[in-house]
Amino acid sequence: GGGGASAPAAPSTGGDGGAVAPAGAGGRSSSASSASGGGRKVRSGGILVERKDSSSNIPTPAWHAPWKLSTVISSHLGWVRSVAFDPTNEMFATGGGDRVIKIFDLAKACVAAPDALKITLTGHISPVRGLAFSDRHPYLFSGGEDKMVKCWDLETNQVIRHYHGHLSGVFALKLHPTLDVLVTGGRDAVARVWDMRTKHQVHCLTGHDNTVGAILTKGTDPQIITGSYDSTIKLWDLAAGKCMTTLTHHKKSVRALCQPSFENTFLSGAADNLKKWVGADGRFIKNFSGHRAVINALAVNDDGVVLSAADDGTMNFWDYGSGHCFQTSATVAQPGSLDAENGIFAAEFDLTGTRLVTCEADKTIKIWKEDEGASELTHPVDMAAWRKKCIAEAKRRY
């Protein structure tokens, strides 16, 4: 109980939750009125605590169509570790354990056309773990476990810049949306901010105790958010190069972060939970609980569909607003693979949000789309289970 008095329900004044003193109590305090035979046992503090009904604040999940596998592309010769879409949505790039970057035509890849592969870029000498297309230049940036961060000119398909300074493998790479800087994070437990043009390191964001596995960048403070294998998330002041806030809620390594385009919040994924946070100051909003696996990738589209993809090949689809998991599925390893090759390393929605690309341990790239035949009648939201889950979580204290 919430410390409420064990009295019969007091008549309440409207909906404000305050109890009315019984008639004849005059203006006396409620503790005095109970002494004069008011009949209600009230704590000596004189405050009635009305416990909020936990069923009233259950968010109603938005309906989303379930997703299904559309195309499988088998092109890489090793695990596929990273993916990025170009700003025109015409092509996407993937990087793999075979040390190459492959650029595909998105429309052709979606229909599995044999000429979907546009070009293969070689130059890294270890798996390619981070990719990003620039919005303002014809450049593709890549980072790998060989400590190299490269800038490729897509008009000549050659490396035009190297950003030298990481002491170990680069595991994450992001471009700033408005400034010409790129942020890379890696196994040397720091995030490095580079000036794109001069190749100089602007900041070295130190403070994590383990690999920086995920990075977000935004145009407003905190402009850089890093998630680390030390299970913390740090929000950084880009101008000063200092940490503004450290979030220590996760119990396991944070390997994935994502943020939607439509609100200033972000989502972090670890093996214990997915957690949603306020983007401006890192206040905790809610847990998305239920995906019991090592989350390698998170992606969110403009419709508010979140994908969490795990090391064991399980995929959960969530409604971003409410945290309702509307689909749990698993990827299918391509024929001839071992069971152990059920794993997803990276995932990204295209710019329209209608196609989802996952990069997998069976060396394939899989493209998923919404089931067009589904409607709210064929795949209704299971409100009973959702309500039960919300109430169970509301009763848990932490």
C-alpha cells in the first residue's frame, strides 16, 4: 500500500483526490475530527493518500503492420558489420568482416536484381565497423578495426583523407548533422571529434572505462551521446569537449543507440533493457522490456517503429511512443549456415521508413518490409497482455 489510511472510501470532492471532512467537523483539522467520532482512521499527519489507479495511465499503443522478409542479398564474404544510407535514398553501403565496403542500388536490391551491386571499395585491412554518408558532400566515411578512419570521394571512388589517431579499433562512426565534423568511437574507450576538412582531431572525449560502441549526434545540446561497453551513456558538450551527464542505469554494455526524427528523445539498448531518455538532459522516461538478448542494433523510422536486433538473431519491433512490442521474430540464417550464424550486427531503415536493412552473421544483407495485407482486423493489438504487462511493471518498484 502507499501508506493510505485504512478507512472506508471517503466521499471525494470531484476528481481532485481530496477527502471531504464529515459534516459537523467545522473547520477543525481532520485528525481532530476523527478524534471526535468522525469514524475515519486517519494518520496523525492528517493526509489521505489516494493511490492512483495504475490502469488509468496505460498508454494506448499505435497500430503498426508486422514486418516480413522481402529480399536476401548474399554478397559479402564475411560477417556484415555496418550499413548506411545515402541522403538521396538511392543507394546504401555495407561494410563487412571481408574488409570491403559494398555499395548497392536500393531499388534494385529490394527486387534482388543481379546488378544491384554498384561498386566494391577496398582499402581497409580489418572489418569495417562504421559507415556514414555525408549530406553535404559526395563523401562516404568509414571506420574499421584496423584503427583507420577513411573519407572516400564517391565521384572518383578513392580515399581522399585519413583521420589518424585512434589507438585501437574503431567501432562506431557518426557525422554531425550541421557542422563539418565527424565523431568516431572505439576500443580505446574514447570518442574522437575530427574536423572533416583539416583532418585534425578537435576533441578527444575521454571518460568511458571501456569500448565506445555507439554514438549519436544532433544539432542541439548535448550534440554528442555515446554508449559504452562499461554500461554507461555519456552526454557531451561539443563546444567544451566535456561530459555534461553520465547515465548509469544500464547493467550491461550499451551497444546500440537510436533517435527518432520527430521528437527530442533517444533510445539505448543493452542486454538488460531498452531504455528511452529525454534528449535534452538525459532524464529517464521508460523501459522497453522483454528483449532478453545482447542488442547489437537499434533503428527507428518516422512512423515510430523501433527495431531491436540481437546477437542471437532475434528481432523485436516496438511502438516508440508507448513501448509496446508488437512483433517478435527471428531472422533465418541462409541455407548452409550454422545455427550459430543467427546474428544481426547492424540495422537501418531507409529514408522513407518502408524498408529495413539488416546486416547479419550468415554473411547476408536482408531487406524487410511491412506486410501489405495486414490490417488492424487481421493483426489486432493484444491489449489484454499489454495492460497486464503495464500493471505488472507499475507494481515493480525498480
